[in-house]
Amino acid sequence: MASGSGGIDALGQFALTTHLGPIGASVNFTQSNLMMLVAAVLTVALMWIGMRPRAMVPGRLQAAAEMGYETVMSMCVDTIGDEGKKFFPIVFTLFFFILFGNLLGVFPYFFTFTSHIAVTMALSLFVFMLVTVVALREHGMHFFSYFVPPGVPGLLIPLMVLIEVISYLSRIISLSVRLFANMMAGHVMLKVFGSFIVMLGGLGVIGYPAAGLSLAVNTMLIGFELLVACLQAYVFAVLTCIYLHDAVHLH
């Protein structure tokens, strides 16, 4: 928990190490890749195993699968329109992949791959390219009228086009940094207060009250981190739907 100089190494938890022995080392297979596979398997298992019973009175797993399906489907339809149904599989996969990725890191000996900017940037680039391809497919060259707001005086068009292009490209940064920063900050706080518990507890009786306070704070932080994990997955999915709505309707 503490670095060699006596300080708290709160960022050491994000260091990547290779897994699966020599084979993993040869392809640079890290714990981040392993957790991605786990998140993907959990996403598939939720629907495949959860929906197998098809009971009239669903069990817990089937109820969770149905609730997840209905939540994402309503998100797509309400935000994009009827066209949102064809984007449901992509949004559903993104939502649960990010959700499981966020939640896994709360458990000991697991890793939050969404705390790495490379991962969140890749997800953001995927959404950005998807939205752009959908817009070009739906509207062709007319898509570029999206960057020229109606009613703008001719002299201001170059400036407004520049602003709209920058705003469009900034979606990549906003999507990736929001998810990465929230997950990273939460785990840093957990590590800091967890280190306080050990350091203060090591002082003996005089440090027990402060250590108990740090334990209480860390317990609350875990609950808050679970909330943030769910919220950030939901926000990423909602913003994806909003961007797809803009691509389909050019609003």
C-alpha cells in the first residue's frame, strides 16, 4: 500500500502485468485483457443463461436479464426513435461490457480495465466511427450540413463550422475522459483510505480511532464506487444513443 519512501502509492494499482505465463508474456496479455474477457463472458452469460428458463415467473437471474434488456431497449427507442431498435445490440453490449468492467474492479484481486485511458479511448473511437458511418450511410454528403447551423449569417459560417467540427471531435475526449477519470479517481480514494487504515492501525491504541474513521469512510466509498460504476456505464450508453440520434436525424 505504501511506496518505498514511506508515502502512499495510490497509482501502483493501475500498473499492468502479464498473465498466462510465457504465452501471455509473448503477446503482452495483461490483467486488463483478462478482465475484458471476463466482462465479455459475463455479458453473454447474463442473456444466454438468464433467459434459458423462459419462466412465466422469472427467477433472479432471468429477472435481471429481462430488466437489463428492457432498460437498454427503452433507452434506444426513447432517445433515437423507432430506428433505435436496430442499434440495440451494440448499445446493449457496450452498456454491460462497461458495467461489468467497472464493477469487477471493486472486488479484491480484480482489475478495473476502464480505469485505463487506452481502453476508454478505444471504446470512444468505436462509438465515434459508428456514429459517423451511420450518418454518412443515412444522409450521404448531406451529413456535412450538420456542421452548418441554419440561420447563420454568411460571414459567420466559417467560424461556426470550425466550432461545430471541434464540438463533434470533442465527443471522443468527453466520452473517454469522463469514464476513465471517474473510475480512476474512485480507486485512488479507496487505496488512500485503505492505506490510512493500515498506517494508523500500526500506531497502536492511539491510532485506532482514526483507523476506525478511515474504515468507515472506505466502506462508504465502496458503496459510492458501486453507484458510480453503474452510473458511468449508463451515461456512456445514453450518450451513445444521443449521438446516434443526431446521426439518424441530423439534429
